[in-house]
Amino acid sequence: MVGKWIWVRFEEDPGEDVCQALLEFGFRFSPRRGMWAHNCGVPSKSAFASDPFHKYPRKPISGRRWKESA
């Protein structure tokens, strides 16, 4: 997490099924950063104006499991 955005980076090509799932969850691929991003409903100014990775604190969330609501 960077600020209120979620960024996803893969060490290797995640495959078409994972990319399609990310799109369905509302993520968009940022070719400039080489990562998938989701703004969680918090739009921001142009990414070219400032680098969010320097402006906001980061919280690694790898390894977390999300529960599906019933």
C-alpha cells in the first residue's frame, strides 16, 4: 500500500488469468511503473506531478489472505 492506493508488482509474468482477475477487481496496469494499481476510490492528481512512492508511507501487504464476505 502506498497512501490509500494498492500497488501490485510481480517478479515474473503473472499470466493472463491473473491479469484478467486484476482487471475485474478494478486494477489498472501502469506501464510507466511496471505495476498494477488500484486507487480504492481515492482519485489523485496526475502521477507525473509527484511520485507517490516518495510522498506517502508504504505498507507491504504480501502474504495476507483476504476473506470473502458471505
